[in-house]
Amino acid sequence: MTVQNTNKIDAEIVANIEKDMRYISGIIKQKGREMLTNYKITPPQFVALQWLFDDGDMTIGELSTKMYLACSTTTDLVDRMEKNNLVVRVKDANDRRVVRIHLLEEGERIIDEVIKKRQNYLEEVLKNFSSDEIQQLQANLMKLHQEMK
């Protein structure tokens, strides 16, 4: 990486990093969709299940915000997942007016299986990387993620 006197990163390098990240994201998305063909869920349902798996129970509004969807769209998504016994609506223990979406065992099972398949795919991709390269990649991705938060 070249750093100019003003501590600015070379614009061409930034453009190449952005392009590589976009392509990597596209490949991950496509591979993830291929993995979902064996399950009775759509990619948006998988994303919703992931949020619930990672962050726990949440309201339709909270899930909508995380997924960048309208509440009505998220409600339809949750309705379909509820019919497939992936989630259930539960009243909040502290405020009975609040309804939270709770991930059921079947939803957890699907998330667990798909995430393991994704990890196996990544492990296969990384087989030609040295241990040091993998550790450096992890450190850099964690740092980038923290900076983006």
C-alpha cells in the first residue's frame, strides 16, 4: 500500500479493495443461495433467522431495521416463517403489549447447518493460504469490521 505525504491512501488501491470486496460479497451471496436450495426458506428468511440467532428475540420493528425492510414486508416474512415452525411470536415478559419474534429449534437447526456449510466452503477456499496469512486476514477483517461499525 502506498501512503502519500498527507497520509492519504492511494485512490487506486482503495478502488481495488472495494472491487475485490464487492466480488467476494457476490460470491458468498451466490454460494449461500445455492446452499439454501436444500431448505424450505428464502434468502431473506435466512437473513432474518441469522439476526434472530445472533441477537436473540426482537420485535418486528427491530428486525425490519436490521434488514432494511418495511415493517409490512418483515411481517409477511415472519408470517411465512411462523407457518414453517421456524419462529414464534411471544409476548414480552416485561410489557405484554410488545410482541417479540423468537427463533424455534428448527430455525436454529437450519442456521447451524447452513453456517457450517459456509464455513466448510471457506475452509476449502483457504486451504492454499498459510497459517500466518489466515491469521493476518482474520485480524485485518476484524479491524475493518470495527472501523465500519
